Amino acid sequence: MDLTPEQLYTFLIMAGTLVMFAWGRFRYDIVAMGSLLACVLAGVIDDPDQALSAFGHPAVITVAAVLIISRGLRNSGVVDLIARKINPLTYTAATHVGTLTSVVTLCSAFMNNVGALALMLPVTLKTAFKRDRSVAILLMPLAFGSILGGLMTMIGTPPNIIIAAYRADLTGEAFKMFDYLPAGSAVALIG
């Protein structure tokens, strides 16, 4: 298999970026911007004027907005309120995982799953610290709960919105808010 120079540079830059992320010596945003700069200098990105255009993509803006909202919820005391309500249900590791996963699953059905995860992430960290429990056992179930909960409604996850719009183009009728509920809730419950 012959690699073009552009493919080789891309592979090397990606490998270097992953190593730098794993090493953790430098801030992640600095590593990411350094990788972008390396792509421009190596000629992987043909038009340097377009190097920053991806920052205008709706997914990037959504993630940035979710992080801002998450910080606002933490600063406003909403995270503390949720943590206080959940805390009595976190005595054992199993109930801790189950409670947090159930709450994020329910939340992500009625808001974007990334937003639900951003809301519950600080709650998870706070309750794990309070129970002197490793956060590692909580994060993966939390992530899966947010994904599975998003399957239940049209607004829970962006692919559901895209599918509804596609169906509207084909048939003239989009999926309604809860048309995903039978299949989505079954998958979420099994998950």
C-alpha cells in the first residue's frame, strides 16, 4: 500500500496529536491548535484561509454552547440542587450508577443528549467525590444513558431530527415528537 505524502503527513500529525493528548503535559486546546497549524504547514489543508472554517460548524458551536450552559448551571446552583436530591440514592455503587444513568436517560429524551450529559457530568463528579468513589465507574454508564435516552424522542439526538426531515422530504410528513418512543424506550430500557 503506497501512501501519498499528504496521507503520510496526516497520519503522523494524528499519531502525534494522540500521543500529546495521552501524555497530558500540554493543554488540550494548545495541542489541537498545534495540530491544525501542523496540517496547514504540511499542506494537508490546501487553503490556509479555510483552516478555521470548521469552527463554524453547528456541531462545534453546539458543544461550545453546551459547555457554557453546563458552567452556568453549576454556577447557578442547579448542579448542587440535583446532587442533593440524588445523594441519598448513591450509597452503593450499583444504586449510584443506576440513579445517575436513569436521570441522564430521562433528561436526554427531552433535551439534546449532549446537553443532558453536560448537565449531569458535574453532578456525577460531585457525588463521586462526596462518596469517595472512583468517577471511572460512573462515566461510561452516564454516556450510554445519555445516548440511549436521546433515542426516545425526535429532539433527543440530532440523527432523529435528520431522519424526520428526510422522511418529510420523501413522504410529506415528518416524524412527530414521540413517534420514536416505542422503539427508543425499549432500546433504552434494555441498555
